[in-house]
Amino acid sequence: MLGTAILAALCVFICFGGNWLWGQTMIERPLVVGLVAGLVFGDVRTGVMMGASLEAIFMGAVDIGGALSAEPVTATVLATTFAITLNVDEKAALALAVPIGVFAAFISMFMKNVVMNIFAPLVDKVAEKDNPRQLTWLHFGMWFVNYFIFSLVTFVSVLAGAKPVQQMVSAIPKNLMAGLSATGGLLPAVGFAILMRMLWSKQLSPYYFLGFILTAYMKLPSVAVAAVGIIIVALQWMRDKQLLDIENAQKKAPATATPDQNGASANEQEEEDFFS
């Protein structure tokens, strides 16, 4: 299990730390993390399936200020590791991933709001000295410490928690395991519901019901529904562009009828001058 724990910690460090190394590259998303973990542990299918399911769960989790709703990287790596190395049912692993993500979010808030603030006076001191090289070393040093802690948490969880988790899974009654599997199957729907609650509007509701009809009644796969969505976006874009071109043309066109002070247009004024 030592090698498995090291690989899991490496996945967290690459995806979580690498996400903020050159700006936010979005490799911390569960879909990418699951793929990386699947490649590392030799089961790409399970990794992608776990990542896609957890992406649906954590898609609506929004971080506001210093408050984090959930930390998806640690949750995805641990859930994928348990599913591949311990042969835990995928839906049960999804159910375990949610509390892991919430617990990791508390660690992240503690690291960012408490531990990293300890270095703030040192950063100010180095900035006052106008020493960019030392400031760069300090920046990447804090980056390494922050994400090394998360990797260490993952390492300890896999190494020390592998046998307890395996024993716990083996001791779970079949009825309870079935309940966990059913709960894991519902969690993606909960994630989409949270996202839809933020995005819902009367203007977008027809598209939602169209997608529901295509999926639930016409049994179209997700790729086909996505293709229909792309066609609708293209048609809407062409319509908006046409209306915008007409509006711009009307603004550029010269006024053909300019009323004078008495309310008569230029054409009417010319007719009066001709017959007078």
C-alpha cells in the first residue's frame, strides 16, 4: 500500500498544485483528476467514470471569498483510489467522496486563512526591500508547502486508512451498501439541481424542458443532446447577428426625412418652394 499511497499523493500534488502554478488551468476539476488517477493506477475507464460522476456532483459547488463548499481534488483521488485498489463499488465510493471533499475544504480554509497568513509579514518585508528573486522563492515555497500538506493528507489517508476502509466496506451489510449505492447514484442529480438553481430563468426554461424531453422520452444519448444544443446555439447566434447588423445599418443610414421647425419634412418644403 506504500506505493499506492505515494501515487495517490502525487496525483493530488500534480492536479491541485499544478492548477495554480501557471494561473488556473482547471486541471483540478474532477473530470481531469479522475483521468489522471485512472492513468496512474492503470484503470482509465474507472477513473473517467468516477471523475465524470464527481464533476456532476461538485459542478454546482461555488467558493465565495475564503469559504469553500468542498475540495474536489482530494475527494476524487481518494474515491478513485478506493474504487480501483480496494474494489469498492463505484456508487459507494461516490457516497464516500462527498464527506471527504467537505473535510478537505476545512483543511483548505485553515491553510489559506491561518497558515498562509503567517507568511504575510515576511512577504511585505521582502517587498519593501525590492528583492524580486527572494519574493519569487517565497512565493513558490508557500505554494509547495500548501499543496504538499494536501498530498500528505492523501498519503496518510490511503496508507493508514486502506485497511480500515476495506474492513468497513466488508462489514457493511448488503442492505446498507445498496442504500449507499442508491445515494451515490442520486448525488449527480443533486449537483445539477444546485447548478440549475443558480442559473434558472424563464428565458432558459424552454431549453431545459427540451433537453429533458430529448433525454427522458426520446432516449437520446448525451452526445446527441449536446449536438442539438450546439445547433440551437448556432441558430441563435446567426439570428442575433442578423438583428445586430440591421440595427447597425439603421444607425448608419442618413435621415431621409428631417422635419423643420414648423414640422414639415424636407421633401414637403421642396414641393412648397416649387409651387410657390
